[in-house]
Amino acid sequence: MQTINRMLNKKDFDLYVNEKSFGVVKPTSIILHHTWKPQVQDWKGQKTIDGLKTYYEGKGWSAGPHLFIGSDGIWLFTDMYKVGIHASEGNATYVNKITGKEVKGFMGVEGNGTMLLKLKEYSIGIEMVGDYDTVKPSGAILDNTLFVIKTLMARLGIDNDHIFFHRDFDPKTCPGAAVTKEWLFKELENYGKDPEVNGVPIWAVSAVNWARSNNLLNNFEGDSVTDYELATVLMRFYNKYFKK
């Protein structure tokens, strides 16, 4: 099995993805997994990656998932240019050149030597390190995962309808029973936004509370301020603190 075997931080992953060629047939979906084992406390970076490669080779696989997301970084495993093995029929869809019939799974030329199948679409398999059947991912693993998904969505034009879980294709709980699409999509929507308190960005809370306590924002509603509302605030401030 040929793997990339390289760890990137978020900045380097963004550069890597945006410079990468995905060929004529680009990935059209993302499938999220959890490793289950190894668990977070068992993760040893390079040593664990080497062990996973040996494990997959022992199963007779010629490929594996594309990415492993740990607290240490983003591990490139199977090249995202190629079809991976990670989610049964969700791995890829091929079309028989003679019959036109679709074939799902891992049926690439690399896998069975046939030239009768033409690749139609395939998925990127992302493995979050850990067991998320009872708890949701958090900390650096969640942050790295959200960043990776958002980056790939932007680069490949993938929308929420093409974000899948392993359990969509196999009778498993993967990526963990605690992980739901409703939760994931909300996390993706809010990723990169400033935390808010009652609808106010956390960095502006003290200023807004001060302005409200001094009646500078009376009768104003909405998220944006018009030029005349701003003028009113400035006049109130002037009259309150500077007018003799």
C-alpha cells in the first residue's frame, strides 16, 4: 500500500489542498469516520500511522482512508487524488463502459486490473482519532476536523448534502453515535465565527453593555447601523460627555 505519510498543520493543509491537482474526476463527497480504536489516549502520531498501514495491508487493502485527524495535526494517508477504501459502496461509483451499468465500491483499475470501468465519482474518507459513541469530538481534534472539512468543501465545491457518515453505507455507528449531522452542520456553520453572548460578538460585549447602560443605543434594533443612527449615537455621546 502506498501512502503519503505526512503530517500538516492547518496552514500547510490549506496550502496543500489549494495547490493540489485532483485530476479529471474530482472527489464529490466527504465521508466522516472515527477510528474507534486507536482512542485519543492511544494515539502516538507516526508510530500509530505506521501501525494502521500495517493493519490495512494485513486486510489485503491496496488503499485506506485519505486523512487521519489527531490533536497533533492532519495526517495525509491515501492520496486524495486516488479512490480510497473506507466506506464500502461510498468509496466510489464507476460506470461499465460497455453496459453503462454503475458499480459501487472500490473497483478502480489499481484494484482489479480491468479497463472496462470508468470512474464517475468518489469520496474523501476522513478519520477522526477517537471513540465518539458516547462523547462528541472536542479540542484540537474537532478544530482540525472542521477546518479540513471546510477547506475541502470550498476547494471541491462540496455542499452539506454531500457530507456523509460511514454509517450511511454500513451497519455501524461510525463516526460515533454521539455525532449527528445536525450537530456537525451547526459546528461547520459557526466555525471561524467569533463566539457570541446574546447575539453580540464576545469582543464587543463590554462596549455594547457600556453603551446601553449610558442610553446611547436606545431605540436601535437590528445587526447593522444606518448613517443616521450612527450620527445619533455620536450626538448623544457628545451631549453627554463633552457639551458644556
